Amino acid sequence: MASAMKKAVNYLTNKEMRSYLMSTHFWGPVANWGIPLAAIADANKPADMISGKMTFALCAYSGVFMRFAYMVQPRNWLLFACHFTNECAQLTQGTRLINHEYFGGKEKAKAEAVKAAA
């Protein structure tokens, strides 16, 4: 246990790790995690609150930046994971929106509201 702790401390305090932790290669993706976390939190909100334009824009944005994170050298896997998560969350939101608008979700929600009021 003590040797594992010592290895972990040595890893976190070496010059390369300190340099990484103080770079935009680290802090950019950390700050960006707010976007997918908000999308995941919004998955429990009513589908009529979803903006189709914003969902599409965020899908495109994450697609572009996933490619960027992969192509930049050294590869930024933290940024890639952030945008992959956001892409999945936005596609989920887009699916919810399409189901709501075009596949009877809106009518079902109205029927449930009438039933609950009665």
C-alpha cells in the first residue's frame, strides 16, 4: 500500500505531469465538461423544452472537436472523451425531440396532462 501511494505521488509530482496539469491541453477539456454534464442533466426534463437548432449545433461542434482532439499532437484524449460524451448526450436529446415532434410524443404528453387533470 505504501509503495503504491509513493508511486502515485511520484507520478503526480513529476515535471511532465505538472506541466500537463498547468496546460490548456488539460484545463480546456476540464472546463468543457460542463456542456455534456448539462445535456445529461437535461435528459430528465420535458422534451418540449429541447431546442432543435442548439442540439444540432452542439452535435456539429462536438463532431469537429472530436476530430481536432484526435488529430492534434500529442492526442488530447481528455478533450476527445468530453466531446464524445457530449455527442452521445446531444444525439439522445435530438432523438427525444424527434420522437416528441414527429412520432406522437406531443399528443401523448397532452393526453397524459388531460388524464392527470381529470
